[in-house]
Amino acid sequence: MNTHYHGDHTGGNAAFGVDAPIIAQTNVRNRLSTEQKSKFFNRTTPASPKEALPVITFDQSVSVFFNGEEIKVIHFPHGHTDGDSVIFFTGSNVVHMGDDFFAGRFPVVDLEAGGDVEGMTKNVGDIISNLRPGVKIIPGHGPLSDAEGLKAFHRMLAETTDIVRKRMAAGKTLEQIKSEGLPDEWKTWGSGFIKTDVWLELVYRSLSAKRS
């Protein structure tokens, strides 16, 4: 199962696809089938070979019955990308969030591939409202987590986005927003791949896209 199209989550497809069917949301196959360019991250990803492409695709959801439990794969649109899936292991009470959850750090939001900061915030909130007690949550990046860890991530998304939104409403430029930074509470969240200034720019660009 591919939670989205990025290479760090689909790089094994060519090897695994020989022995097992690859399952993914429709947009994942579409993006893997064609060259993908990101101006923001200055990166070009070539189209994947045929053997690396998902052979089973779905639009909204699919269930796989395996190891005595139903594994529900649900598409959450316009969060990290436009092809995100969250995987619910219903018997084990485990949820794999893919890159809709970076534990304790700012996430990548691939705006050029249909990602959206507010969309990610909404999706994470919807997932939290349906979690069962004692759930274990696997993030796309970071250590194994739980409901409290996901709630902290959701609060970060909501509060930092609101900070940027208010500064934009006050007429501040991107550089001014970056120079003001974020409250100390979020300082350690910039220790991952996405630094604080990059996160502020992603939020700014995501909000600006909706204004234009």
C-alpha cells in the first residue's frame, strides 16, 4: 500500500511489485506515471517504471482483509498531496497516517502536488474525532505515536496557520512573517527536514493560493 506518491514511500515499489500487488489512491498512480517537478523544493522526479506502478487503485476507499482483520484504506484529499491515504488496521487498533503526520516536527506540504495546509489540518482533525481509545499511530516521519501526539500535531497546524493568517491580514510580507518567527513553544518542531522559515513559507503560499 502506498500512502502517497513521494519516492521515500514508493521507492520499493519496483522490488515489491514483483511479488505483491501494489495498492494506492488513483492520483498516486497518475503521478508515478509521469514526471513530477517541484519548483519549491527544486526537484524533478522521473516517471516510475511500469513494474513500480500500483495495479489496484481506488478513488475514496478500499478494504483489504488480511491476517484476520479488515484493513481500511481511506483517501483524505488535499493534505500532504492530492493522493493521500490513511490506513486503519481495524482489529489491531493501529493507524498509519503516512505523511499527513510528522511526529513532533513541521510537515512537508507538497502544494504543487495538490497539498494544502488547511486541508491537512481538517483531515487530521477528522481522523482524531474517530480514533478509538488506546490507538497506536504510525507517522510518516518520526517515532511511533498515539492520540495525544496526533492532537499536538493538529494543534500546531491550527495555531501556526492562524498566526500566519493574522499577519497576512495585517498586510505583512512573507519576509516580515519569517523574521517574526513563531513562539518558543514551536522551536523544536523546526529541527526536522522542514525548518521554521520553510514552514512559514509553506503556510503563507498555501493561504495565498486560496486568495488568488
